[in-house]
Amino acid sequence: MSQHTATKLLYLVILTLLLSVGCFRKSASVQQSQSSASPANTPAAYPTPNGFVNDFAKVFDESGKQKVEQAVAEMQRELDVEFGIATIETTNGVPIFDYSLALAREWKPGGKSGRGLLLVVSIKDHQWRLQVSKALEKELPDEVCKELGEQSAQLYKAGRYAEGVEKYIRAIAEKLRAQRPKPVAYARDPAPPATHANESVAGRRAA
């Protein structure tokens, strides 16, 4: 074998090794990217809201949805709280806390006041989670939200999702109303003593 032929073979071997290493790195990079960015964790995978009541899982009948919307509207009008609802079929393996937190950050319920709530009900996963904005954390701590939410659990199990959600909304609204400061009652000045119509100033002084 001539030196020229040997040199060409050496170049070919080196080039083949470089190409194989490059493809391996690319494949490894794609694999890592896919495993660390599940579709359910990307903003594009989250549904877009249409108003406050979003029945993506289609488990509300028309009458039930109207009652939920009415309860949400009352809470916003009376308590300045924006209450978002999202029913979904599944979180696709994402923990309900992580999913609902990411959805709350995406939707940003609360408006200018920052008083916002978001309830996510995952039908196939049989789970629910309420996310509470910082402005409402003192009024609605986790243990209170859980206690009030458990009152709707039997309705969810029976497939009465709209009724369960409405019950939860009204329970939270009642809790918030009970914590509102009561108006201060001021004591009225005592009424002046009655005088006779024909009593003169001089007569009162003399008395």
C-alpha cells in the first residue's frame, strides 16, 4: 500500500469518527430536551380561557354552567374576587398542584386587585386543586380551602360536577363574607330633656 493511499484511508477513518460523534451528541441533546420538557409542562399545552368558567372536559350541563357563572359573578361583584374555573380531562401525568399552579400563572386571575382564585378539576385523574393568590392567602389558608372543598367531593363522585363547583364557590364566598370587618356602631348623643312649650328662659333660670 502506497503512502498516499494510506494517508487517504487515515483521513476517511478520522472523518467517519467525527461524523459519528457529532450525530451521537445531537441525538443525546434531543433526547434530553424531550425528557425535560413534557408537552403538559409547556405554556403552549395549556388551554386558553374564555371567561371565568371554562368547562374543557364538557361535564357541565347548560343549567349547571349558568349557576356556576352566576356564583362567580356574585363573588366578583360583592367581594372583588376573580374566581376562575377549569375542568380538564387529565393533567397527562403532571401533579395536579404543578398543573394548577402553572395554569394560574398563565391565566393570572385577580386583575388589578390581585384577589384571584383558580379551581382546576381533573376528571379522569379524580383530583381537584384550588390555587389562591397571595392577596387572599391569609383569608383562605390551605386547610380552610381543603375543608370547604371536601364538601363537594361526593357531588364530583356522583358526576354532578357543576353542582359541586357551585357549592365550593358559594362556601368560599360565605367564608370571605364572614371575615369582612363589621361596620363600627357609634353611640348616639342622648336626647335633650323635654321642656314645656310655654316655659320661658327666665322661668327655667329661676327654677
